[in-house]
Amino acid sequence: MAQSSLRSEAGSAPPDRPCPVCDGGECAVMHTQRFVLPEDHPLRDGYKVVCCDRCGFVYASTPANQADYDAFYAKFSKYEDNTTSTGSGVTPWDAERLEGTAADLARFIPDRAARIVDIGCANGGLLAALKARGYENLCGVDPSPGCARYVRDQLGIEAYPGLLTRLPDELGSVDAVLLSHVMEHVRELRPALEAVRRVMKPGAILYVEVPDATRYVDFLFAPFQDFNTEHINHFSHDSLANLLRACGLQPVESGRRMLMTSPGMPYPAIYAVGVGSAANLPVPAEAVRKDQTLRPAIEAYIAGSARLLAAIDLKIRRALESSGPILVWGAGQLAMKLLAETSLGQAEIAAFVDGNPIHHGKTIRGVPVLAPEQVRGLAHPILITSTLHEREIVEKISQMGLNHRVLCLGAESDVRNSS
């Protein structure tokens, strides 16, 4: 392991995490991200976003270890709920995204009898899209037992709970491995891909799809939305290719994709296809090439996020001037940042509200997280802390017949009444 140091205006200090692509130990600090987490959350309440001097990769130098992330995804997976998360294909925009991915995969994997495993399958939307295209030998793996059970029981597709570094023996040898929006979540990237290679037949393909960090700034809907507790790796085409080559996989194709995460909310992604060799050959030093594009793109994203955060903080301060106690609707990533970085941290919050059952019953700074149905009888104004799902939340409040004053931070309005 390389000796490591972080550079910042305050000098050097050992990082919590060396570069997960090249194992480089010299990194420059670009941003410090803080969160207020629910009680008993297994991850940490902040980290530094750094850029590797050697290869140019940008990632979170987080004190959490891989076991912490494994525990988080096994016990607190938001992807178990089809209505509030992506990956199941239940919503029209999610189904369209997954169908597009399945269509691309059909080009790379023409044999409908090929053994294909989707690792990090969530509730199996991509597997279902492949099944509809006639693929017969499909398997899903997910750290959440609930997700694996759903794929098995509801979709009729073989699935197991498991981790990237501890894959189920039942997989056997496979013709293709799919990692769709997984690698941005993984702390130990190279050990993960080395474990994947062990189940790949000679000549098997690996399909990796991740958010496109070079285009974060072009699709900025919430401040620092991609610097969250879950996304700890920020890829460009060059850094994704570096990772594949560092693990003995030859990139043979790559491309861009545009996803819809909710109506009117496009999200940029990139993909790469790698082919494994017949043997674990030594990886030449020149396999890792300096990424010159990622750091300036992330710098622009940080600057844009800071401006957006300041504007949101101003809205919050104005909203809180005459509101008294409030209900905060949204206990996700943006709320955790706003509590740590804005005036929301000083607000008198009567309760949090969230539509995802995974949050219900938790507490944040001693304040309970309620289901939407539990809001009835609470007369406080509602502050919506999700710009991604703001429109749906406003519609939900209206459908429930609630007469609360609704305070919005995003596109719906600055401050509005739902009555």
C-alpha cells in the first residue's frame, strides 16, 4: 500500500482512503462534505472529496470502511421500495432507462442462453428487461436480502443476497457481469473487480455503467447532489477505463447515456464494456493514464453547487422567519446536507416526513421520521427538502387533502400554499 498524504491549505495529513483506481497516496483536497445522519446510521457524517495526483481520479476520502458500506446496503437499502427509488422499472421513466440498457446489452451479448449476472440488481428491473428480450439464464445478486427475495418471488428470476467481494457460490462461471450504477457506491474498487473476474469465463464481458462526473455541472438540480453518503467515486470515461485496465480488463467499447431519474430530471451516465483475458496477467504500469478532464469538471460543479446552496439557504432563512415549528418532508440526501450546512440546522423541526418506508421509525437529532399518513393532525408548515421529487410531493400533499402551508426550495415555487 502506498504511503499517503492529503494536500490542502492547512498542509498535509494522511488520507482516510488511498486512490481506489491506482492506489496513489498523494491527493489534493477539493471539498469537505458534511451530513447530519439518522441515529444508528452505519456510515460517517462527512468526508473530504479529493483528486489523486497520479491518475486524476476524484473520490471521497471517507473514514468508513467497506464493511460499513456492506452493512448499510444490507440493512438500509432504499432500493427495496419500488415507488421512491430507481432500478425496479415500475415507473415509465425508469422502465425506459432499463430498456435502453437492455437494448445495448443485446448488442454485446447476442446469445440468449448466455449466463448473465446482474450484481447490485436492486429489485430486478434490468433483469426483467433482459428476460423480456428472451434471455433465459439470468441471475441477480444484491446486498439487500429483501431485493433478492423480490427478484426471486415476484419476477421469477434466480437471485441471491451477496456482496461484490463475497459472491454466492451458486453463480458458477458466467458469460457476462453487469454492474449498473454500482461502482460509484463501492469503497474497495479493485478488490471488487478482482472478485468479479474470478467468476468470469475466459472472454466473458463486464458491463459497467456509472454517473458521468464530467457532466455533473450540466445537470445540477440540488447542491452537491452527487457528493452524498452513497456516491463515493466520481468517474469520467478515462478514469473508468483506467480502473478496468488496472484490473486486467481490456475496454472494448464505451459511450454516454442520459437517464431520467424522475419527470423532468435527466441524469448523465457513461458506460464501458471490458473483456477479461484467459489468465491473470501482470498489469503494466502504463495501464493507468492521467485523467486531465475530471478535476476541472468537478471544480466547476463545486462552484455551481456552492452558489445553489447559498440561494437555498436564503430561501430557508426567509421561510423560517415567520413559520415557527415546521415539518420537513424528505429525510434523504439533500435534507442531511441542509441540516449540516444551512439555516435548517437551527430550525425548530416538529417531525420529518418521508415516503420511503426504510426511513420510518428513525430519528434525526432526536426528531422522528414519520410516514406521510401520520402528518394529519399536525398543523405546522411543510418544508420540502427534495428537489428531485418536489413535484410528486406537492401532488401527494394535494391528493391527501392537507391544508398545510408548503414551502418549496426547487422549481415548484419559493413559497406556496397547497390549499
